Amino acid sequence: MFSPTRILLDREDDLAALDDVLQQAVTGTGRVLLIEGPPGIGKTVLLDELRRRARTLHIDVLIARAGELERGFGFGVVRQLLEARLTGAGGEERTRLLAGAARLAEPVFSAITGVDDESGDLAFATLHGLYWLVVNMAEQRPLMLAVDDVHWADEPSLRFLLHLAHRLPGLPVVLTLTMRTGVDKHHDTLSSLLLETQPPILRPQPLSEAAVATLVKAALGADTGPALCRACTEATGGNPFLLSELLGDLRRDACPAERIDPATVSRVVPERVAAAVLLRVSRLAPAAPALARSVSVLGDAAGLVNCARLANVKPAQARTLADALTELAVLEPGEPLRFVHPIVRTVIYDDIDATERNRLHAGAARLLTEQYADPRGIAVHLLASDPSGDRETVTMLRDAARRALTSGAPDTAAALLRRALDEPPQERDRPQILFELGTAEHEIGDHAAPRHLREAGETARDPAARARAVIALAWTTHTDPANQREQIPLYEHVGAAVRDHDRELALQLEAARLGALLFNPDLPIRFEDEAQRFRDLPAQSAAECLLLSFVARSALTAGHAVAEAGDLAERSASHPALTSQGGHPLWRTNVTFCLIAAARYDIAEQLLSRAVRHAERTGSPQWIARALWLRGLTRHRHGDLRGAEADLRAAVGAQGLTYIHFRYTVVFPLIDVLTDRGRVDEADALLVDNGLDGALVTSPLSIGSHIVRGRLRAAQGDLTTARTDLEEALRGLKTNRGLIPWDHDARIALVPVLHALGDHDRAQGLADEALVAATAAQSQRAIGGALRVRGLVHGGKDGLDMLQQAVDTLAASPAQLWRAEALVDFGSALRRDGQRTTARTVLREGMELAHRCAATPLADRATDELRATGARPRRRAGTGVDALTATKRRVAELAATGISNKEIAQALFVTLRTVELHLSNSYSKLEIHSRQELARALQS
């Protein structure tokens, strides 16, 4: 059958560009290629030619075609792309393809419906796994991935394509996309994906008059006159598909070319093509339109037998009709039955009236259900059919939603569950569907999630189901004091109802209530008092340990000795779920805050490192970010500023769908670390970039932000603004009774600011207050810090004595940075007092400790003071651990543990190329030549 659309003319420049792209893939230079043009211009033909040329270069080719009707099938395009390669692999090859982080992609291609991971972050984990599946596929041979009509791809597949596009440099992979001009490019994911394309963007042009003439003569005969050829050019505008339709009509008329009047060749427009296609189909046979409509509805499931059943014709008759439709250039040859062009499918589908379309989609759903097809494919038809109150439809939609959620497509799951509610379900099933919907909505950050979870909790009949919904509601809204306050009666009511049925659920609701009280310290019921009810729990179950973490937190809130909070925190941390699951967001936070307050940094870091490793294995950036944030706080208090910066930068850079608000919780600690490292301009830029340089929203969580910003302003010399921020923090700390346990830090930061502004009485009074509070808490770090600023304010011999006491107190504390500050301040005071020899020893110790902490301004001040004593300290060279950036240090630390570059890349959510570059630069800075030397170099 002649087809002008399959003959490549006027495409020399496009073909040369295709060859260049393939050569880049062979040499390991991955990229995204876009082929864009109007319908029928020949995008798919170019894609087919690219596929043919790729195979001659021994490049593996995987291709998918997106369809307008299949957008509701989460990861449908991804499955078209990758599933055949994966399912066709033998046992050993399949194991290789799914090795490492790639295993996280397996639910996309399997029938798994249970969700083991409690991170609530499956969407990113799936993208992470799919990326590494592609990397594994490209290990042995270069790979070409192609998506035809990407503008119709489902949202989860678009997210993966964007995720992959970011990471293509350095991979032997070319991602080719075809897209129709005139479609909506304002879709966030699609527009972001298009920004990843590199020039040249191929935009096939209409065929020239000479090319049209060549094709006309090939179709109608070599003696076709120039007038008819020109008429065909004008009628089609040089569009290959429209030309194909025109020439097909002329050939079917069986009129010799010399007898065709050029004046009768009217302009070919899509409307005329539609009418011509429908006419051809209707003239063929009475059953032909029904078969064509079945093909348009079934899409990828359009096997001959399925189409025959849906059209209510016998298979033999369907085969005859399909062959005839192929001859008429409506269908492509072979199975499954496919239209020759998406335009043709659209024409046929749009001609079906609403009632018939609903009937066909409902019939397709029943047909596929009988064949035990993938529920996600069946759900596409259910979404396109009208609600009818059918229980089986609800069951199928829920099953498909579970599959979608497990495979990392929560937006698809939410759409399916909303449709299930519209069916509607039986009243007894509605609460569970609301719970499932709220869970999916929470993962995509939909503000409707709390409403649906609450309705599920209030309407469920089963106490356990009600409790699970309310627990999910609590964790979803845990940082919103107003919502938490309003939900306290719900926690109490549901907890009382489930207490006799499930003790663990009841205890989790008690924890939810304590979390609400912690965030609402103005309530008459005090958090500290309520937490004491659970002090004697045996710490055997996860819920018991969660509650004990609140008991530990209450010890800080009530001003008890920090050792008591530390002991309780260690008891609370005894359950493995703390590090192996997501759990309540406040569990790890409570434990970490208490261990930090008790200066048990090593214990906290060990726990959090285990949590990081588990989150890396599950591919959850949300829980990696939370664990890294807490470890960054721990390392900062310990005095490891390099490690703290590495953790906090990694936390800020973690990607996911649901925790944008958490970014600011991480940004402020990073600003604090940068301030101590002397990079105040960089810290200030972070404030501005995140819109945090103006008025902060008044909330308990803004207290720490005021402390950090106040310290930064003081380091910048803006003492008045620093005072405003720090005093606001102290007011918030007093009001919120220990919700943010940084009161010692706030007082100790404010004292030197007041002193420098000349408010000596206020500075001295606050220093005395700081010492009293620190002594009551029995915190060596806080006592030493208070003695240091008290000594600075008093001055003279009394001040020297206080600074000496600060140094002695902090000598036994693991808070290395505060000890270094005390040493430098004491040494400086000794130098000013004329005790130069003694000062040199103290200052040199402070300088070395400041260098180990990477506190550059403090080390520089110690160096200047040493010179003032007559000593000649050496400047440090730009090599060694000090010279490593935070990211390079993180990569080097992981490499030093003995894991491979690939495992590092998977753990850090970066590419292999990024890891290789960081290690190469680190070797140079550390003056080593292999990873076997890393551990020693990092410790030096």
C-alpha cells in the first residue's frame, strides 16, 4: 500500500541532526531531543527513522506512544517504554536490571498492592528507582528512549521523564520526544520537561512543491502534469498526512491522472479529512463503524477478539473488516489494531455520541475485568463512564488506586478514588475510601487531605478504622497549632473508643493529643502535666516509645536537668521503628532535641545515621531530609560545622512531593552554620532567596528562625536588627514554654549584642539569668556559654575569672565550638591584661579547635590575637579537609565507608558523573590518589 507519509523527502537537515544525536549517545553524552510539529507533518516518521538508524549503531531502542484516552493510567507510558525489556529478561538479567535502587521501581510493573514503606513518599522513591532501572539498562549498550505524542502522556510518566532528563548528562541515553504544536504547554511538568531539551529542536517543515510532485507522480503515475501537482501542494500545504489522504481519495476514485481537473482538487483541511474517513468507514460495511469505534475506545487493549466482542461482531467478520480498514488506510496492519494516525483515532472517537461512548467504555471495563486485566487499565474506562452505583466498579477503582499508590502515582490514585466516591460506594465503604483518598492527597500536597481524613475518622463504624484515619489526620496537620487545637476532642473521643480494641492505636492517639498540647502551650491543660502520665511505660512497643519521647520532651519544657531528658530519650529510642520507619514526625525530633540538650551527640548521630541509611534504601527523600536535618543540628551543636553543612545542604536539596513547608525548617539551621563558618553573604542570600528576610509569620516554629536571623545580623554588624530578632525569640520562648528548646542559645547570643549597643545593665542582667537557667538545667554547655558571656560583660579581673571558669566547664563538654569560643575569648582577655605568654597557649588551643570545627571567623580572630601577642601562627593552605565543600565531603565520607560510586549516587539522589567529579576533586584537595586513603585523610 502506497503511503507518502513513509517516504522521507526534504528532511536532509533533520536526518543529519538525528545522526548527531545518536553519536552523542554512543559516546555517553545523554540528551533530550524534541521533534515538534503540527499533526501529520511527519514527526512519527522521523522517530521511526531514528529508531532504524539507532539499531544499525547497536543502540537498544525502547519506544512508547502516548494516547489521549489513557492519561488516567498512571505510569502507562513508562510501562510501554520499559516493561517489555524487563519482563523479557531472564532471571539473572532481571536481577541485574533491578539491582540497587532500581528495585524501588518494581511495583510499577508488578501486581503488588500492599505498601510496606511507611514513609508516605513512594512517588519520589519510584522515580528514583525508575532512573536507576534506566541506568542499569544502559550499562551494556547505549539506549534510546522515545515517546511519541508526549503531550498526551500521563502525569506520573511525565514526572519520570523530567526526573530522567535532569540526570542524562554522562549517560549513554538519548530521550526523544515528539509533540504536537498548538497543545497546552503551560502544564507545569510538561513545560519543565520541554526546558530540558537541547538544540536543535527538530521542526519538520511542509514538503516543497518538488517533493509533493515526486509523491504525486509515485501515487498517480509518472505522467501526472505539473498543474495537478501544484494543486495538490496548495490543497495540502505540503502536509504529508493530508497529502496522503488526498492521494488516497484520488487513487480510490480510479480516475487516470490526465483526466483529473486540478481545479476540482479542493483544499484539504482536518474537517474534510474527518468527513472523508467517516465516509470511507461507513461505506465499507454496516458493522465497520462499530468495529472502528471499538478500536478507538479500547486503545492499547484493541486486540482483534476484544474489538469484535465490544462491537458485537464475530471474530471472522472482524478480521475481514480489519483487513478492509487497513486497505482503506484507516488501520495499520497487524495486531493490536491501531489507527494509521492519531488524527484518525480522534475523528472516529469524537464521532461517538455521549450515550454510546459511555456504553462502550462500560463494556470495555467489563470485558477487561473478565480477562483479569490490570485494574489500572480497566480504571481508564471506568473514569470515562458515568457513575451507576455499581459495587464492582467501586471495588475495581479502589484496587486500581492501590496499585497506583504502590507504584508511586498518588495523583492517579486520588483521581480514581474521587471517581469511586462519585459512583457512589455503599455507605459502609465510604469512610475507608475517604481514608485512602486523604492518604493519597496528603502525598501530593492536596489541601483537601485533612478534610477527607477527618470525615473518614468521624464516620467510620469500626473503632480501629476510625483511629487509623484520625492518626493520619494528626500527622498530616501536626505543624498547624490551630488545627491541632481544634482536633484534641477528636483524639480523645476516638482514643477512648478504640482503647479496648487496640492498645497501640489508642497510645498513638494519646501521642497525637500530646503533640497538639505541645504546640498549644496556652491551653489550661498543660503538656508537661499530661506527659507525666506515661512516664512508667515499659518502652516495648513503637507507640510506647513514641509516648516516652514526649515524656522526655516534657522534661526539657519543665526545666528539669538535661540528663533526665537524655535518659528518657535513650529509652524512647530503644525501638527499631525509630530508625527503620517513617513514624510520627515528632518521634525523632523529640529524641534528637533531648539528646542534643544532654550533649549526647554521638548517640544522636548514630541513631540518625541509621535512619538516613534506611531512608536511602527505601528511596524516600522526605525521610532522608528529616533525618539529615536532625543530624545537621546535632553536628552543629557538637562543633562539626563541615558535617552539619553537608547534611543540611543535602536536606535542602532533597526532592519530593509533599514537604515544601519543611524546606524552611532546614534553611534556617543551614544559615546558622554558614554564619559560624563566616559565609554571611551566602547566608544572607539564602534568607532573601527564600523570602525570609522580612516579617516572619508569627508561630511557635518561627522562634528558632528569629534566633538564627539575629545571630546572622550580629555577625553582619547590624546590631539593632539583631537585638530585635533575638528579643522576639526570647518572648516566643517564654510564651511557648520549651516547644523550641533553644532558650540558652537565645540568651547567650543576645548578651554580647546588648553589651555592644551599650545596654550594659540589661546585658549583665540577662547574663545572670542565663547562668541561673543553665545551672538549673545542669547543662555544661549552657553553663560554660553563660559564664563566657558573663565574663565578657563584667570585664576586669572578675571577667577573667569567669572566662577561666567557662573554659574549665567546657573542657568536659563535647560542645567543641562553644569550647573554642571560650578559649579564644579567654586568650584575648589574657592578652589585653598583659599576660601574653599564657594567652599564646590558650589562643593557640582555641585556634586549632576552631580550625577543626571549621569556624573560620573564630579561627581568624584567634590568629589575629596570637599575632598581637608576638606569635607567628601559620596560615592554612587551601588543601585538606578544610578545602572540601559540604557536598564533596558528604561524597568522600560515603566513599570512605567502602561503598561503590553507584551506591553513593543512589544514596544521594545524584548521577554517577556527579559522584565521579566530586571524588576526583576531593582526591586533589586531600592530596591523595585512591579511595583507600580517604578514611585517613578525612580524619587528619
